[in-house]
Amino acid sequence: MGKLHRWMGMAALLAAVGAGAADEPLADCKFSALVSDNDPAGYAVRDKAAGDAKVLARLSVAGGAIVAVTGFQNGWFRVSEAENDPDPPQKPKNIFKGPGFVAAGTLTREVSVKPKAPGAVFEEPNAKSKPAPALKPGGMVRVLACKGDWLKVRGRADSGPVEGWMNSDATCLATRSAC
């Protein structure tokens, strides 16, 4: 439970920073991620990239919820829609149609085990920047930001916690595909 509280604290911190920061331009990106927030009131989707913005919807994450991310601004992900993540053979059902914003640090993806640079992490969002320790293939990462095809992530390597940038192709939505 301690780890969950730390992650929730990080999300709150990022939300507070995002609420007080000068508006940064919206960075376009495109990926889907699993919501990993256990707020009993439901996961808040807001109308702006700010912690005090109007709540458009509260997503029930019981059983899993997946959001389609289309951008990043001020510590918040812009989402176009969300759907539940039911057990097969049930089909996913749309539970939010956007746009809206969700707090950074509450979304997860799985590190790919594909041969194309599995677990490769870099200090900047490009493959020519300094590499960071590689993440364990098959492990989960928190997505902290995005820019184009790159995701800023936090995960674990053999040497301990790692934060850096991964190409979105080096991760996947573990609930929907073999990674």
C-alpha cells in the first residue's frame, strides 16, 4: 500500500505543479494506457490541464480502464476517450468520450520484450541521447509525460529505479496484446 500512496502523492504533486505552471504548449503524442488509480470516487477526467478544473467524468477503474492519450500539457495527459477493460469474451465498452485531461503519473504500460531495443531508456526523447539503465522486459512503467513517439517513464532496472524516455514502440498495453 505504501507504493500506491507514493504514486498517488506523485500524481497530486504533478497536478499541483501543472495547475500553477504557465501554460506550456500542448505536445502531441498518441498511445493507450491502463489507468492505475484507486480513488473510490472514480478517476477524474477534467476539462482543462489543471487540478482545479471542472470534472467532466469519473471513471470506475474496477476491473480496469484504458484511456487513449492524444497529448500532454502542464503535467496532464489529454485523452480522447476511455473504455473499460473486461475479461474475455466480453468486449470493451466506451465509458468516456473526450476530449478531457487526466493527471500524469497515473497511467501504466508494459515494457516490451520485442527484440527492437527491449527496455531501452534514454535521458532525452531521442535515441542519440545518453542511455539510462535498461528496464526489465515485461515489467510495468508509469508514464509521466509524452512527446511525439516518446514516453517519459519511471520503472525498475536491475540497478534500481530508472526514469527516462522510451520510444512508445518499446512499450505496449499489456492487457490487449502480447508484449
